[in-house]
Amino acid sequence: MCPSPRRHAVLARHVLAVRHAVATAGGNPMSAPSPARPAPPARPEAADESRWAALIEALDPAAKVRLLTGASLWALHGEPRLGLHPVVTSDGPQGVRGTGEVPGETGLLAPAPSATGATWDTELAERLGRVFAAEARRKNVDVVLAPLVNLQRTPVAGRHFECLSEDPLLSGALGAALVRGLQDEGVAACLKHFVANDSETDRTRYRARIDPRTLREVYLAPFERVLAEAGPWSVMGAYSGLDDGTESAPVLEHRRILRGVLKDEWGYDGAVISDWAAARTTAATAVAGLDLVMPGPDGPWGDALVEAVRRGEVDEAVVDDKVLRLMRLAARVGKLTEPWAPGEQPPPLPAAPAPAPAGEADFAVLREVLTRGTVLLRDERALLPLDAHRLNRVALIGPNAVDAYLQGGGSAYVPAVRTVGYAEGLRAALPEGVELTVHRGGSSRRHAPFVDPARLTGLRAAYLDGNGTPLGEEVRRTGDWGAFGVPDGTADVVLTGRITLAEPGDHLLEFGCAGRFTVSLDGEPVHTGEDDRGVELILESGHHHPETHRRTVRVGADPVHLDLRIDLRVVDADGYGRFVTAHVRHLPPGPGVEDEIAGAVAAARAADVAVVVVGTNEEVESEGWDRPDLELTPQQHRLVRAVAAANPRTVVVVNAGAPVLLPWAGEVPALLWAWLPGQEAGHALADVLFGRAEPSGRLPWTLPARAEDVPVPDAVPVDGDLDYREGLHIGHRGYDRAGTEPAFPFGHGLGWTTWSYDRVEAHGASTPADFTFGPAPADPAPAGPVLADGDGPRITVTLTNTGPRTGREVVQAYLDAPDGAPDDPVRVLAGFAVAEAPAGGTATVVLTLPRRVFQAWDEEHRCWRTPTGRRRLRVGRSSRDLRLTLDLDLDFAPDLD
């Protein structure tokens, strides 16, 4: 039976009680206990909240509403009468960027979240969260807009690299660990993007059409787990919309999902924040459950919301609740004190130890995340690890060897405090006397590089008002002209300069701009645009990824001088500010791709080992657009095959965040997936190649063999709707349902050793084992979803390291579908744990399988059902390499009213 709605309310218990249980039991809720972590920050006492409510009630509606829209792009308003100090936010999926107020500020650049997903290690993810927290404190940031636990529904999604996994259980477990790491240090996480914002095409307009069971069991599942296990202090609502079969609306106006599920059913007591510029309406967003509109100072609330309260469209109690949630957030991050009178000196904030400057200890954590996330996909001839002392010459080859793609584009971008390229890292690790040669092997870019400043006189920018009157000017010798914060009153910016092309041959010029513009060469217009969409240019990344115009200029014996003029209308992007964008690119005559490949092959033939690095770049993987396909450039395929044919000791390294097709994967001796690696790229690759660290990563998504095998090949809305027609069968589940063989399956990864799986037991019993679910525990604390993980079976797996070296193994447990459930996934990930043992040693891990993986959502009664009977559990190294089975005879004691 299902619990009644009243029982649902009783089961909605406070997150911190769940966190306390996790804290006292240990680390990974999927695995064996680890040492206890510090107790989480206490929830405000009821007496405090009663006092806060009285202070809020004393404010007039305009003063309350003022607090519900940001004060600026990143900061919230303060209010002396509430004791509320401004709270500061920052982007943070791959590092804490900061607010941009410090010119030239840099920061720690971590590996992309997909690399964290590949570690399958919640303890390491939690340590990374602590590193992010220290970085936030250095930059006076209170709320980090991370982690992102949307799912990698389709491999072409532009922000695929920002997601942790294609699997809801893995995403939820690692997301919870990141949140714990941040918030145990007093920095708020902002869990995003709630919910089903899984692609970039028309992301501000499409509505995801998802059946209720799929919504609950797949797309809401990672959010529910993170809320239960870690209690994020803020949640970000998505740009996109949702049609769950009952209500169809933009997420920020979706009462059933924001108010009904998140706040009422799950008992969430934190603040719901809009994605930046996602809120478009007043009353609809206010009553649906949105608490804070970002960015500010403008937006759809303000005076319009005050008027809506006056007219009775929005109850003032709804506004009061929003302010109370913001006060909870401020209290949790240390930005709430006793009230003070306007004009008086505010009380001091609670003293906190100043974090040490970022240094080697932080770099070491980033390096460990990357090495532990690096996936050894193939090593047919036991080529790896390399013995550096037996090498005389190493050839480092490939476009990404020369110019590594360290981080994804868009809001994940962080100016790095340092970057260690692949050549630098290998040189530092190789013994003295070993020669390292570096060869690009051809460009992999669609666009020409930005023009060399030596060829450019200018560019001079003239700032003009609406009447054409000059307001000022500046000169920059760069072809990358992006300007925010143009002088007040500026309506147009005119760029002028001269380009000099000297070398004989064909020169390629390329121009790209955003908004309304005209590009002229020697007085002739060559490229124009009339896009007046304003903030949409930011949300779709058109401001840094504009469409371009190409022009070929033939140069003979004499240099060619071209007068360039670019007329730009200033774009008003609401809270993001006012800006212009102009790109001037140039490719001079030079060796062709085939010439570069030939040079790389010659170097490989002369080397003891060839390391080829191929992959994507900022033209391919970014927020703002989805990829058209999964292809690398053709010249990269030619390069890999030619080098592998020339040198049988070839290691191919893929520098990409999301899947790409590797038609030669079975032809190369060794293949590593190195992700978007962040600042420690070179050091981590050297650690792996030369055996100083084991590449113990496992794929957090499925790598397809062919584009036609992908369960969800694109994310293109039709008439504004994005139909999640695959239902429950996302990622590896889709491959299992279709019986399709991928290039490499979900969970796959090798290492420096081999493992035997010896036995699996439940409660120390041999199979089949009886297990009875009891009713969900009555937890006395208020608020929060109840997953009752403690009620799940505890599974013990014993394995032996049968190889020559100490190694790490990720033990994975998958639950088969119940009998008589043909629409269910063939199997689902039910738990995982990391084991470690020396050569010849034995390891034992304990997995507690969450109650939720045994349950199915019953939409008719709006509750979870647990089927009884026998279920088969399979344990192994990946979703397709399952070594052990365990039959569980399940019984279920129903929840009681």
C-alpha cells in the first residue's frame, strides 16, 4: 500500500537530521563507513525564526520585495532592520570564478565535473568541495553556484562536461559529497538546474515533456538524493519549462514542481534562486515557489510584485516566507547579525579564520581528482605505465597536445591561477637527457585564430551617444574585442584599425560580431547583423561564440594593407550589463594539414613512444549551444591512424569532456580518457603515463561505437517541446534495452592491475538472502525527503588483487528488473564502492543499497511502491562486466498511516 498524503507529510523530515545520520555513520552512503566528519551547521532554533518572522512582518511590502531581487550581477541586498548583510554568489562548476570586481583575479581551475564523476569516489568529491569552499572564502563568496546534477541525457549536450554522470544514482551521490564539502566549511552550495534542463538548444524556451514516473525515478532522483543526504542551502530553478502531464509551464512558474514537490512534499526550507535572467513574470513566479530573482537590480518583481501584493494576486505571507528563506541562507553562511538602525555602523560579522592563499596543497587535490578520474580504456600490449628511465625520445603529438582544452566554455570558465600544459608536465617528469619533441599534426579548429597584434594597428574604439557625439575612446591591439560596462550613455561603438598582410599566398580573414553591426574593409561592407534580442545573446553564448564571415585575401610580392571599420550597436543585456562583441581572426599561409601530419609521423617513427592528444576545444563544448554531432575533425582521425601505424608504442589521450566517436579505438595499443583537465593537466598526465598514479577512473557515461546507437541522439525541440520519449531508459539503460554494444560501457575502466571477484553476501548469508523492508523511520525533525537508505540491504563484496601492483577498484552493483516488469530498465545501478589492495591482497567492501532503487513511482496514488518477490543483484567492474550474482527475496512492511 502507499502512504496517505498525511503520511507523506509525516515522512518529510529535515535534511540536517539525515546529514547527521550520514555524518555519524561515515562517508559514502553507498559503501563502507569512513571516519566521522564534523557535525553540520545547526538549523536556526524555532525561537530565532519566530523573532525573524516578527522583524520581517514589521517591514513594509516594498522593503520586503526589494530583498527578493539581486542588488547586482552577483550580490544580494542587505537590510539593517533584519540584521541582514549582503550575500555574494559566484559561478563554480569548475572553480570559484568570483565576482569580477578584482581586475585580473585568477583562481583554482579544477577538472570538469565529468572528471569528478569518473572517480566514483564520494570521499574525494567531498575533499574537492572543501577546496572550493576555501577558494570561495578567499574571494568573499558566500554561495557557490554548484554542483550541477542534471543528467547527461544526450552526449551532444553543450554542458555535458558540467554534469557528473548519465546515471541518477551516481550523480546524486557525488553531488551530495560536493555539497557536504562546501557547506561543512560554511559556504552555501546552490544545487542546479532544477529540473530537466539537460540541453542547450532553445534552453530558455523549450518545455521538457516527461511522464511522471520517469520524472520521479530519473530526473528528480539526483536532486532528491542530494537534498536528503547533504541539504544544500539553495537550489537554482532552470531556464527551461516542464510538462509533467498535469501542469505545463516554465519551471520557475511550475507550482506543482517548485511548491508541490520541492517545498511541500520534500520539505525544503532553503531558498529557490532563478537561473540568471530566467524569471520573466511577476505573480506566476512568485506564487509558484521562486524566492530570489537574479541578477539585479532589475527584473520582473520590484514594483510589479509590490503592486501584485496590493491587488491580492500574491499573498503578503508568500513574500514573508521568501524573506525568511533568505535570512536562513544568510544565517548559514554567517551573514546575519543583530539588526541595526539605517545609517549606523553594522555589527561585526562572526569572525572566521582567513584561508591561506591557494598553493601546492590545493593543486595536489586537483591533480588527484584528475589522475583518479583518468580512464584507461584500453592497454592491449601492457604498454602502460611507461618506464621513463628506459626512454631516449618521446614524441608528443596532436592539436590538443599543443593547445590543451582545459575547461568548458560559459559559466564554468575560471581564469586559472596557473596552467600546466601537457608538454610542460611531461618535460618536468622525464629524466634529464630524454628528448621530448612536440608536433601539432594539423589544426583541429573551425575558426581561424585571433589576429596577431603585430599585424593590427589599433583597434581604436570610439564611444558615441545616440546622436553620434563622442563620449570617449580607447585603443586595444587585439582581435578579441569584448567589452562590458561601456561608458554611460553609449549607444554605439566604432572600431577602426589597419590590418597588414605581408606573406605571399592566401590569407584567411574571419569576422564575428554580436547584435547589430556592420564590418567594412576599405569602405566596403562585408558582414552585417541585426540581432536585437538583448539578454538572449548572453544566454545562448552569442556574445562569445558569434557566427562569422570569411574572406580570402591573396597577397603577392607586396604587402596588403586593409582599413577595417566595425560599427557596433551596444547590446542591453539586463542584469548582465551593456556590451559589444567583435572578433577579428586571421590565418596566414603556411603548411597544410597533410604536411603537419607527415612531420608528426616522422617524429613518431623516430621516438621510443608516441603520445597523441586529440579532442575538443571551446568551439565544440560550451554552455549556450549543443553539438551537431559526436565527431572529431577528420584530420585528427587521420593523425591517430598514421602515428599508430608508424610506432607500435603509441598512447592516445582524449582531451574531451563529452563522448566523441573513436573509430580507431580498437587499433591503438593504449587509450586514455583525460577529460577537460583543469590547471594540472600536464602533471596529471605525466603521473599516469609514468606510473606515479594509477588511472583508476571509470566511465560515468557510455561511449558509443556509432552515432546511430545513441539512445538520445539530439536535443532539438519540436514546436517548443522536447519529448523525453526514451522514458526510464537513459544512458546505459538505453543500450541494455536495445541490446547494443557500445565502444566502452558505463562504468568501464582498467588500471595497473587485475581483480578477481570472489564472493558477494547479504548480511553474511549465502544466496538467496531474505530481506524485509521495515516502515520508514519516524524522524522527529521537520523537513526534507526521506529515502530511508538505512532500510536497504547491506551487501558485502570480497575481491582479490590478482595483478602485479597496488591498485584501486570501483565495485559496482546493478539490480535487475523485477519479473513481470517489461517496461522497467533491464538493470539499474544500485550501489558502488571503492576498494584498494596491494598485489595479491584481498579487499572487502560493504554497500548499502538505497531503498529507492527497489521502488517504483505510482502516479495514481502519488507515492512509491516496493515490489515484493525475488530480485537479482549483479556485481562487477562495469555495467557489461558483471562477475557475481546475489538473489534477494524481498518482503515489504508498508508504511502506516
